[in-house]
Amino acid sequence: MRKKIVAGNWKMNMDLGEGVALATSLDKHFLTEPLAGKEVILCTPFIHLSIVSSLLSAPGLSAGAQNCNDHKSGAYTGEVSASMIRSTGASSVIIGHSERRSYYGEGDALLAAKTAEALRNGLRVIFCCGEVLAERESKIHFDVVKRQLEDGLFVLAAEEFRKCIIAYEPVWAIGTGVTASPAQAQEMHQHIRGLVADKYGKELAEETTILYGGSCKASNAAELFANKDVDGGLIGGASLVMEEFCNIVKAL
């Protein structure tokens, strides 16, 4: 039975005090209203990780990072390694978010190296894939996602892949207020699960958690999550608002 997960991606938002306050409030909420088999991951800026990891106590609630470097250590000023992330108590890391791909030119080979380094250090990887608007309009969106997965993630052996979560991001829906329709989300999630089955077999494909990320909010979460191949969400802006985020989790 695959895991149902909501991951909040705080992006570059909130100073330390604000982040700790939100994490504390969420922890209290999920202690009062247990997650009951669901998981929630708070993917915070690096400066928050150590404190947020230490204060989370609700079962099923954990901290994660938004990125990591592909090297173990060394002269890489401004970078943070997977082992550093793990030392904070965080257990997950986002790899290949569309903003990393587009703003910082991160390609599939680099993302494959980051994924391998994260896994070597015991981190669970949330691996992102998705097409931009021009690619969807050109009807090559299935091919784009296939290439991203084949070159960035499917280089792993099955036992390593088993430690990964896939997040589908229709890039044209991130931060735009436009959301993929439930049918569009299901169509792509089904396609992704089929690609996993082709590579690793049907059994592992059925165990793989695939999240939807793209302007998911409390008002549309239930409809998106009702799809059989949508196992939760990678939530951006809505994860910064406690009531909104909790209602998204409740919808799962």
C-alpha cells in the first residue's frame, strides 16, 4: 500500500522566527488531530532545518530540505551537502524542482548525481518532473516527463528507487493560479506510474508515491486527490498558511 503524503515547500519564505512559529503550530495541530497513516513533510529553507527538525514530535510529521549539492564535501562556497542535511535530523530532500531546473540550469545528469548523493546519506528523495506550457501545447509533455525520469531517476537500482517519491509539477501551473484539471493530473500520474512499471515492474510501480504539485489548494485538493494515481501533493504557497495547509492535509 503506497504512502499518502503532503509535502510543504516553503521555498525562500519566512525568517527563522516565522518558520519556527509555523512549524510549532503545525506540530501542535497534528498532535491534536493525528495524521492517522498519512505523512506530512515540511521542506524548509536551510536555516530552519535544525530547529524545525528538533521540535517536530507529531507522528508522521517530519522535516526536509529543498535542495542539496551533488558532492560529499569540499570547496563549494554557499552549498549544502546531503550529509549536512541529514545531520540536522531532516529525513527528506526535494531534487529537481522546476525552479532549480529553470533558474539555475540544473539538468538531468546533475539531478541524478544529487539524487545518488542524497540516498547515500539516508535521505528520502522527492524527485520533481514536469513540462512547461510550450511543451504541453506542442503535445510533447509525456515525452518530456519520460526523459526527465529516465535520465534523472531511472538510473537507480530498484532498491534505491524504492526510497524515492515522484512529484509531478505542470510548470505552467506553479504559482500562476492555474491548476491542472483532475483529469489532466490523473492522466500524467497514470503515465508516470506506467513508466515506473516498464522500468521496475508493476509491483514497485504500485508502491511508488506520486505527488501532484501545481497550485494545489484547499478548494481543489479533494478533487485532485480523488484520482487513483494521485497520492498527495507537493504544496508551495498554500503551505505557508496554516489553516489552508491543514485543510489540504485533511482532504487527503
